[in-house]
Amino acid sequence: MTLSPEKLRQTIETRARELGFVAFGIGDANGHPEAPERLSQALAQDFHGDMHWLKETLDRRATPKHMWPEAKSAIVLGYNYGPDQNPLEQLDDTENGLISVYARHRDYHDIIKGKLKEIAGLLARQGNCEVKVFVDTAPLMEKPLGEQAGIGWQGKHTVLVSRDHGCWLFLGTILTDFAFEPDQPGKDRCGNCRRCLDVCPTNAFPAPYQLDARRCIAYLTNEYKGVIPVEFRKPIGNRIYGCDDCLAVCPWNKFASVARDEKLRSRDELRSPELVELATFDDAAFRAFFKGSPIKRLGRDAFIRNVLIALGNAPNKPDIVAAIEALLTDESPLVRASAVWAMDQHCDQTAFDQLRQAHYAAEQEQVVRAEWDRTAQ
């Protein structure tokens, strides 16, 4: 016997709470009415940078129904990953790397997807309906869906904000062909506050509710695989994977709590890793150290590039300079190019000219030669 919509909702929401989800809401599967136009405008201005898949999947992202025409409801769930320390406090610890809170533990996809499948399975059995589960891996605009489902609103920094949990929520979505009564959409409660906009060290917000990923440290250190543009290297500071500044300053975090799930507590070795040690990683060491972490997907070369930017911003100490110099002969052109800039931050002109003479003539990669040429100007 199929349960009534009200009873079915109560059943799956109760199970969701038991599994650790702190936010639960239901929206119409048509999605947020303004989201497609906002995305189109952002793509037209190339705010997506090298994330070409956003443009390629634009039509499918417009509404969940473009992925699954039979879908009627979108159940959005939030899982708390609140930190036990404000990440902004680590920006002055310049000999150690700062990793975004979401990446200091096991990959959240693995943790949340299994729980979502259990809830979806319960829904399918009790509601005699079809279901599909998503955790940030499909062309689905989950933050607008979360707003439509009433669990929060997209703040001026474009991140979903909850009155009860602040900015520290992982989102998961269950689409179903069961027709639930949708919740009221979340109400924007940012008011006149612009802390998230003003704190950004690279001015990545051209306007409230707009993000230019090309200027975003999270994009530059997580998604971008090239040589990081010079103008962003100093502002990056010691951030070696991601950036939480705009999340951390949100005043709604006064209602946030520390993550209860032990699997989402920060691994000790990822809280404040020593840059000099990270700089020694070859591919095998990188993969072993970040086993089970989302950082592993970035790849060793791009990660060491990030470490070198941080080392360039670190204090001028012998062990730091030695760590950088060792990477001037790395197999990766991306790493060598980043090492050139980092050495330039620590060497006087005479020492740097000697390094150029030792390495420039033998260098075959244009991207590395370009860094040597730039520092000579």
C-alpha cells in the first residue's frame, strides 16, 4: 500500500535525520525559475574559466526535467561539515599550508551518497516510485534547488546559507517521480551585509550574487591546471587547496556547529601541513598521503604548483629556499615554472641571475622559459 504524501515525507525525513542530515526540504522538479538565466549570463561573461563542461551541459542544467522528464519533486538534503576552528585564523601560519575545510577529511561524495541511496531506496519502496540520487557529480544546480526547497538561500557569495547551520553544508539531491507538496522557497536574508564580498583577496565577486571563477582562489587551486596568473600569487598566501574566506566571515555561522560525523572531522595531518614536507612529494607519495581525499583528484603536479605559490609567500628561511630550489629541476613544466616564481621571491638579484644561467639554456618548455623571462624584466 502506497503511503500518503504527508506520511511518506515524514517517513523519509525521519530516516534522513537519523542518518545525520540536518536540513531537509522538497522543491518542484522544475527547479529555480531564475537559475538558468543567471547561469547563461555568467557563461556569456566567461566567468566559468576552463570549466568548459558548464557550457556543454547548459541545456541540461536549466531544469532537472531536462535530465529526467518524469521527475516531479526534488528532495534536497544538507549534511553539516562545520569546522572546529575558524580557517581564517590559519592565514598567518605562513610556513604551513591551508586546506579548505571540506577537503580535510574523507571525500564527502563517498560519505553522503551511500546515505542518500538508503533514503532513496526507502522512498522507492514506500512510495512505489522511481528515484535518482545526485551528489555534486551531475549537471544539476543543487544550490538553487536547495533554495527552492527552503533549506536556505544563495548568499551574495553564491554559496547556500542556512539560518540554522550557516554556510557549512554539503548538499545532496534525490529526484523522484512522486509528487510531493513543495516547501516554501528560502528567503534571502543577506540584507545589507557584504562581508563575504569584501573579504575576498582576489576580488572574485564583480557584483553581489555573481562569482568570476577565473579570479577565485578555490577555482585556481582546485580546478585550474595551468600556471597561476601572477596577479593572484601573492593574494593566495598559504592557501594550497581551496579558500573558505567568504564562507567563514558570514554572520549566519553564529548558528553553525561542529560536524558530528567523525568521518568529516579534520585529519590531523591535513589541519596545517608543513609546506616544506609537502614539497618533497612525488606522485606516489602524493597519492598515498591524500588517499580517500578529494585533493587526490587534483593531481600531484597542480598540487605542488599550489605548494610552491605558498612557499613563495612563506618566510625567507634556508629550508624553504632549499625546498623550492629542488623543484627547479622537477619533471613537470608546471612545477618548474612555479618554482621559478617562488625562488624569485626569496633570492637577491645576484643569486637569481646565477640560477637563471644554470637553468635557462637547458630549458625546453616555453611555459618555464616565460617565467624566467618575466623575472628578468
